[in-house]
Amino acid sequence: EGLTFDFVGHKLGGTGGELHNMTQTVENLQAALAWYRNTVPAERIVLVGHSMGAVAVLRTAIQEVASPVSPPIAGVACLCMGVEPHIGFQSVVGRTMQSQRAAYVQGAPVAELSAQLGSLLPTAQEIGGLPALFVAAQQDVLFSVERVERLASLAGRNTQVMQIEASHQDAPDKSKSVLLKWLSELS
């Protein structure tokens, strides 16, 4: 079973509302997780997120490790997120991507939201022994492979980094086989 949803303020989805602070993405994921736990008879749950969604996944995992709920989180997969998220947006390509993204998010300016990402990332070992997959896209102009690897090293002792041939935008589609292989190894 799987659940996909859009964060509040995402104009391409059906959520409506406005995104004013990145903590709202964590609250959205927690609400979706609570709904899922009450609706689906799962034995364990794996959280998967791309870019901004990866930050929400990591922050939610940190809270879950601190106060476990049943069914437990069995792992996290983070696609295209690394340390110091603001750095990638300082380049010409990053600023262009922010400009394009502004048309899809209702609420605070995208540059302001992007600047908040780093404060939600794990500092060191905060997800404990939770299995974690970090996927780095080799052509990602926002999050280099090296920055993804550095984030993985902060996340915990049970992390794995996989590189794929992809850009930031097409990484979710191109990472499916890597993600499925990792999920099957968790079973």
C-alpha cells in the first residue's frame, strides 16, 4: 500500500491553502501518517520523499525515533537532498528553478522557504539505527552527490547512498528501481 499527497499550498495538487513555513510540510506528513495508520492495517511504514519532501521525511523520522508510534517507521528514503540546501539555490540555475517553482507554490516566497530547509535537517545520529536510503542524482545542480553523502553521514549508522543517472527533476522516476531493490532488502 502507498500514500501520495501534496503539501499545503501546492498549486498543482488539491490541497489548497498556503505554505508559509517549512514546518508545515512536517505537519502535513504527520497528518498523512496519522491518517494512514488509522486507515491501513500496516505492520510497518517506510517514508519516502524527494527534495523538500525528503526534509519532511527526515524531520518526521527524528520525531518518530524520539516517540515511537505503532506501526513503526521501518525506514526512510530521501531523494535529492543534502546538507546546506540553500547553496544550490544560489547558482543561476538554482535561482531559475526557484523562479519557476514560485508559480507552483502559494504562500511565502520560494527563496524564503528554501532558506528554511537546513534548519529541519538532522544534525547527527538523530534517526538512530533506522535504515535510510539517500539517493543522489549525478546531474543534480541543487544537491551534489557530495552534499547528499554528507547528509547521509549525519543521519545515522544504518544509511546507504546510491547514485543514479538523473537530474533533480527526473530523479523520482529514475530512482524507482533503486528504491524497489532497497525496499525488498528491508523485508
